[in-house]
Amino acid sequence: MNCLFVGAGAVADQYAAALSDSDLTLAGVCDLDADRAAEFATAWDCDAFTDLGTALAESGADLAVNLTSHAAHAPVTRQCLDAGVHVYSEKPLALDTDTARALLARAEAAGLGLACAPITPDCDPQRIAARALADGRLGRVGLATAHAHVGRVTEWHDRPDSFLDVGPLYDGAVYPLSLLVAWFGPATAVRVADALDTWPGREAQAPTAASHVEATIEFADGPTARLTASFYVPHRAREFYGIELHGDDGSLYLDDAGAMAAERDSVSFGRAGREYTPMPPGTPGRDSTHLDGVERFAASLADGQRPRETARRGAHVVAICGAIEEAAAGTGPVSVGDDGVTAAPSPAPVVRPDPDRRRSPPDAADSAIRLPAVGFGCSRYRDGEYVDRAESIATALDAGYRLLDSAELYGNEHRIGDLLAAPGAPDREALFLVGKVWNTNHGHAVEACTGSLDELGVDAFDCYMLHWPDSWAYQGPLDRLAEKPTAEAEALTFPEDEDGGRATADLSLAESWRNLEAVQEQGLARTLGLSNVDREQLETVLAAARVRPAIVQVERHPYQPRTELVEFCHERGIRVLAHSPLSAPGLLSEPALQEIAAERGCSPAEVVVAWNVTEGVVPIPSSNDPEHLVANRHAGRLRLDAAERERIATLADPTFER
């Protein structure tokens, strides 16, 4: 689609920088400053104009990208709409509510699309935060604080006049306000507001609008928010564009409402009574560009749609700003019209490849189930002893892990259940829960599964597995092993015969699998799986199965890559989970891993996690260290290249034994 850039300032270069990777074409640029228009046109190989009417008539553009100064947005948008051209406008849409609403009405009457920045509600950091809201982590959100500390524009902008004329409300505050509207729907009222003219006397230029604004805003479907927008507070202050949400069950902090890329600490969550834990992105992210919003808008136009949703949001943000100004000038609450804005029940989708599907190996069958890139192991056995895992599992949930690997052998299902039932836990449908029947219960799989589900407080597992392929003598239900003395628990789970050997059961692997199938037939598990098997054992199950295994879980790390088994599974649409991916003695000291880690700016453990994820395997590391726990999840973003994987392949040791 042909675009006309209207305005050739610094922000125009930021939009144009992504054109080389876009299907959009730049038909021309228009700017009142002839020299600036010519310079931009030379840099980006397009025609230059100084008159908007001429540009609209001669450029052949279908879409105008309005990148003019704040006060020019509305008149430029109006002229483009009158010429029959779709418009994507930088924020704000206008500087007063009536004008913003008139632009929407004009676009609708003409059957034209109208869109407005910012795009940040659809960027990765904001979507991580939105997902936590959608998962019910915070419960009812009662209060929010939002900051827009733009700083002293005279220090960092070469043409600050436009900013000084409109003030921080219509510039910086648009970012957190757009996000709050996207999450909670329309604001209903500004309860109270104040505006100050604080500014250093030594400055040659001063704002003509208030330099510092504070307001308390009520949202129809969410919190009461306290907003601070300032040109006086420097943008290097502790808060720049931070938003903090406080709910009945927990709190969430987004460090930059205007960020276009997610970092490890961009979003943090703390359930009630707990410290904040970073929620790192767990899948490959894509740094958004300013042009993303234009591309999505153009794609909708090409499909015959005439989108105006972001413009309606932009108009409502203008209405909020107007109500703040009115409240600051008078007394008492000021109502805000909703301008057709409605609350979104869940984060709005962005047109991108499905990140979950992207985690599947390229040659996997279409039947492969979707899993998080990295899961969390809940075993109590750590470094040769049993430990309490409740704290680390709680931290894992707070960090955003959504696959929990549990088992009746671990004996802590009831403690996991307590965490899942506690305020601030994710909704059940946001989790993928794995359970495993122990060797002594292969003949009593339904009984074992029912007991585990009761302990967890859920209706069904997402996947229920045979923990090991061997069948041992039945010892009765294995209830709450974590609360039993170690000797008693081990006598129950590792039974001995009269000669001191293992007490086995006369049950074949095929028969054990058929018992597991009864679990699914009774609706106690959505899928079934196998753990700690080799290819021959997997083939035995596949030959006998009415219900094919969806997941195979094995120990996997660079010393023991299990390449043949992994490829065999992937060819059949079976997902592979890697337990103990980091615990092989000496692994993390390997020079090859340390060298790759140094090159990547991460730890050797993160390299191993990323190696598994890159090869379509879901690692389920286990850690009691909060820093390691967060780092392991964050490693799910990394993808290793072929050369790095070849270096790691040299570590494979066919004689490896644990």
C-alpha cells in the first residue's frame, strides 16, 4: 500500500527505518519546511512536497501517516479524510474532545479507516502484563498508579516548542492512559486534578501549558488510577512511564508503559503477602517498531475493513485529558464520556505468528500439542536429599511458569494444591499440569490419579504419565509422602522382596499403558504420556495403544541429547519434555557452554535451556534459587544458531551415566 508521510521530523525517521522490511511503499513526504522534506525524500527515496493538498493529489497515496506536531494532528487528519485518504495519526488524535469526536464521525461517514498511536498496548511487555490480568493473577484491581515523566524537553529535543505548547498531559500521559483504557475500558470520571507551572527560572523557553499535572481517574471496569504527568520531573527519574496495579490478590508492575521490547525485568508480579518476582518473557520476542501499527492498519484496509478502534481509544484518551484539565481548573469530579470505547475482556490479539506453534519443531506433526517453551519441575529430591519445594513453586508461578511437572512420588501435590487455591494464583485454564503414576500403582492408575487430583484440587490433568516403564508390587495409596519419615516413604515407593531385591508386579508395559488409558476414558486426563523410556519401550506402547502418547519425558542435556528418540517423537507429533536438563555433574563448567554464554551475555545454564527449546524440546529445570528460576524462564526467548548447536553436539557422551 502506498503511504504518504506528513511531517518529516525525527519521528518520521523512526517510522521509515522499518520500511525496508515492510510491504508498505513510501509514495512521498510532505513538510512545510522544504529543506527538511527534501532531506527526508533523499534519504528514503521518495517525492517531496510542501503543500498537503498537492501531495494528496499527486502522490497516489492510499494512506496518510500523520507525523506532524501535536497541534497539527487534527487539521492534517481532517484534510486527508476530506481527500478520501485513510489516516494513521501519531498521538494525540486531537487536543480537545469535540475535535477528536468530529474526526471519528468524519471517517465513519466517508467509509474511511482512521487509526491512532500509540501501539504499545500490543507490544510484548504490555501483553505480558495483560496476560497476568487475564489469568486472574490480581483478582479485582482496585488501585493503579501511572507516571509520565517526560522530562525537560528543552534538554533533549531540538524543536521543543510543540511539546511546550501542549504540556505533558497530551504527550507523555497518552502512553499510560492508552494502556489503562485498553485493559479496563473507558474512564468514567476524573475525581480530582491539579496542574502546576513549576519550571526552572533559568530556562530560556518555558511551557505555555501546565508543566506538571496530577489526577485521580475512575475506570468503569477497573481501578481508580492516580496519574502524574510532568515536564519538570526528569525522564531519568526512578519512574519514567511506570504503571503499578494493585488488586485484591496481588500487584503488578510494568516499568515502561511505552516500551516496545520486553526485557527480563519489564514486568513483575507479587501476590498478596509476597515480594515482587520478575515475569520474564518466556518465548522469542519481536522488538516492535513505530511502523507496526501502520502495517497492521494497512493490512486491515487491504482486507476491505475500515478499522477505527485505535482512533476511538485515542479520542477517549483526549476526553480524559480534557476532563483532567477541567477538574484542575475547577472543583469536584468531572465525568468522561466513553466515546464508544468498551472494556476488553482479554488482551487484544496481534497479527503475528502463534508463539506456541513456533515452539514446536519445524517437522512436527500437526497433532503435536502446544506447550510453554519452558516448564518447572516440582520434584523434592535435590542434591541427594529431600527438600520442601513450596516456596520455589510459588515463585515459579509468580514468574510466569505455566507448566508444572508433578508426580505422586514427589509427595507434595497437596502443597501445590494449596498454592493453586491461594489468592493470586493463575486460573486453572492458564496452566498445563503434568502428573505421573508411580511404579507401584501401574495396576491402580485410576485410583492413583484420583488421589493426585484430589490433592491438587483440580478436575483433570493436562497430561498423566507413567513415571517409569517398570511395574512394582502394589503398596496401597501413596498419600502425602512429603509428610512421612524418609525411611517410611522410601519403603513404600521402593518395595523389596524377601531377598532384598525389588518387589515387582507381573504387569507388562502394554498392560500398564492400557490401565493409563482408563484414566483418560474417565475424563481424569486430557492427554497421556510416558517418562524415562527408550525408543523400544515407546514403540511397544505405540503398537498397543488405543490412545497414543502425546508427551514423552526423558532426561536430556548436552551429555545425553537423546537425538534419535527426540527425532522419532517429533516425526510422530509427540512432544518431548527434558527433565534434569542442568543437573549432570560438570556440565555447566564445560568450556563450550561457557564460551557461548559469554558471547550471548547469559549463563551456561541459560544456554542449555535455550539449546533444548531451539530443538523443539521443553526443558523443565528445577531450582530453589529465585534468580536462577527467573533466568531459566527468560532463556526460553533465546534461539541458538546452527554453529552453536554443532559446538554443543561435541559434548555428547554415549557412556554418560547418572
